[in-house]
Amino acid sequence: MAGKPPQRAVLVDEKGNIMSLDDDPSAIDGLRSAISRRRMLKTSFGALGFSVPEFLQLQRRSEGAHAGGFGRAKSCIVLYCWGGMSHHESWDPKPKAPANVRGEFEPIDTAVPGIRVGEHIPFLARQAERLAIVRSIHHNCTAHGKGMYWNMTGHSPPQPEAAVNLPPSRADWPSLAAMVSSFHSDGSPGIPSAVRLPYPLVDNGTLQAGEYGGWLGIKHDPIVVRTPQGKPFGGVSRDLGSPVLDLAEGIDRPRLQSRRALLTTLERLSDSDLKRRLKSFEHRPVEPFEHFRQLALDMLLSHKVREAFDLDSEPERIRQAYGEHICGQSILLARRLTEVGVPIVTVCCAAGDLNGARGDHWDTHSNNFKRLKNTMLPALDKPAAALIEDLAERGRLEETLVVFMTDFGRTPKINGSAGRDHYPYAYSVVLAGGGIRGGQVYGSSDLLGAYPHNLPCRPNDLHATIFRALGISTDSFLVDDLDRPLPLTDGQLLPLF
């Protein structure tokens, strides 16, 4: 009986010619450069004799042969300031603006002549030779969750103009952590593909769209782990009510006891309360929690991972440099987790606990200057600067990309409560390490910090730049839950390298 003819990998060029790629990575790379993204999306993969997974495998093999030219970073640490960090008081001061815009703070010089920042980030000012400050990023979402969605997924959220947040759904675009982990995770037992510290990105205890794996599936959801130690900085510690794995209690106990304690935690996380909290993932059934159970057990059994959580093993000088509070210790733990192979770690950088009336946060509608001066900026400034200096001293800054992100900026005009309100039309983000050229400012906002003045860019452009730094081609594709190949990003690379 005649066998089925072997299928060969083929693509169609711009003139409609069918070409065989065989197994030659250089042929794949050359043809990919000649085919437009739109053409590839319109092509029927099945009719050409190979499946979407087979195509993506060929694509990744081609990229792997040239990965050294794409970027230097092996891992990424995202320092996320939930609530909307004021660009006027941090990265983009406006000393020549009217008093009701300029505010109370003065700009200070940095280590790079001509670059000035707000007076209450002096430690980061000293690291300016390693920083690329982007002052012209913008989007159009005024709600926290949707602003976070824009920044964390690189795509506009549903109904972007509506000032309401969204619960998570499996129809969401995957988060940055999910996308990076889909390319960089090696599947080693006990090494999570993505970690968020020390909480989910939440607003008043509700989960938000844009934080998770979306249509990539539950296995790409970042695992949320509570930092083993650290005290609130000007805030009150509280339980935010979202599913969090607390590994701290089991770190120094015998292995069996640790496993039993964590199993109990996981059973509690798998009960009806967790299912109720995740009920908004309604577009497809919630997958079994065995994945997270096994991952947690593997983490406890992994010698490298257990050592990473042992913050007491750090020299006293290093622990003090990061600060003994939750934000500082979380940033220190992020560095240690990337050292053992976690490809991306997101740290929710808040002074004490993430959000809510009993904690402090970046949503400074009132007492903007007092809160930033006394609590928020000092709690971020010192540990973030310590991270960059620490990575440089260890020879790891070039292979670790550090990204400062937030929901949006704050209004140029100060309100009647000495605060600033939500403002997405101009704000700042910052990158360091991972081949990024430090000592530069990209773009600018206008005199009031209201709109981009030159070189405007959007979160999708930031994502393209992050992928480039991590050695991920911006021409790459992801496959959604309907097996459709979708472009990884539609952003343009920022010339920061």
C-alpha cells in the first residue's frame, strides 16, 4: 500500500511562487525577510502542507541561529508602579511650567550632564549613565486596569475609552510575562516560567485583565509568590484576597513538612473561593490546578529555587542597600530568581501593600507631594538603584533587562486636593541593561508634560524594544487558542541600543 507522500515545509513568496525551505535555517530566514506579515497571516498554512506549530518551530529554529544579533538579555525584571506614577515629580520635571503645573519639587542633576530628574529620586539619578528614559510614551485609557492592560500586553484593551476596569478573560491578549515566557522558558522542573512579586496587580482585591496568559492558556499565567520577608514602608500590611503562593513558611523547614504545608495552601487555593475569583475566565473552561500544584512542589524540591528564596544568605550590606521593606526585598528576590533561570519577574512596586485605603500607592489624587516625598519615591528609588548597581557589579546588567512601567502619568494641572489625576496622554518609562544604551533620553513631552512634543511612542513600541533586547524577533508569531498565528507585536523598535 502506497504511503502518504512526505510533507515538506513551504511558503509562498510575494509573487505567488511556492518554495521549499527544507531544513536550511538560512533559507527560512531569507524568505521570511521577503514576505510581509500581512501576507503570512492571509496564507492558508494547511493548504501549504504544514501545520502552524510546524511553521513556528521552523521560525524559532531560524531565530535561534541568529539570536545573538537580536539582543543580549537572558532575563527581564519589570518594576511596575501600579496606580499611575507622576512623571512630573520623577522622570520628566517641568521647572519652567506655571506653578500650578510645576509643583513643589525641584529638578536635580544626574550623573549625565543635561539630564535632570525629580529631586526625590537621587539614587536613580546617580545611575543615569545606565538608564534610557522615554518621555514621550502615551495611550488613551484613563482607567487603571485598562492602562495596565495597554502597558502589560502592548495592545489596546476592549473599549479603551470607557473608564472602567475589566476582569481577566481567556480572550485577553497575553501579558508581557506570558509572551516572554513562551519564548524563554526552558521547562526545567521547579523553575517557574514567570513570577510576580509580591502580589497580583490588583485594585481593591479584584483580578484584572492583562495580568495573565490570556489565550496562551493557564500554563502561561505568571505564578504569584509572596516575598519571604520585608515590612511595609509607610503602609499597613494586609491580605489582598487574591491567589498567592506563600513559600516563606516552608523555606527553612524539613522537606516533607514544607511539602505538606504547601499542599494545604494549594488545596485552599483550589476551593470554591478561588474558582469564584477566576469565574471571569469564561471563554474556555478553567484548566486543572494540577499544573500549579506540581510547579509548587517542584519549586520546593529544587535546591536552586529554595536557595533563591533564602534572602538571609545575602550579605548584610546588600540587604540594607535594597531596604528591609516589602518593595526592596521583592526587588532583591527578583534578582535572585532571574539568577536561577526564571526568565521574567514582575515586581509590584508600592511603598507597603499594593493598593487600597489602608496602604499607600501611586494613585495620588490627593497629597501628591507629601506622599511621593515621604513614602512612594524613597521606597522605589533606593532599591531600584541598588538593583542596577548590584547587577552591574555582578557582571549581569548586560544580560538582565530592567524596565520601569506604570499605568499612565498624572494630570499636568494640580487639583484642589494637592493631587494629580489620571493622565495617559504623556508619561515616562525607563529601561536599563540588556544591551540598552544608558545615559539617554528618548522623546520629550511639551512644556506642561501634557502631550508628546517629539518622537511619540506607545506601549506596543516599548514591547517591541523589550522583545528585541531579549533576543526575540519582533517578526515572531504566537498561536492563540483557535490555532491562529498572530504577530507577537505591531510596535516599532525604539532606537535605544
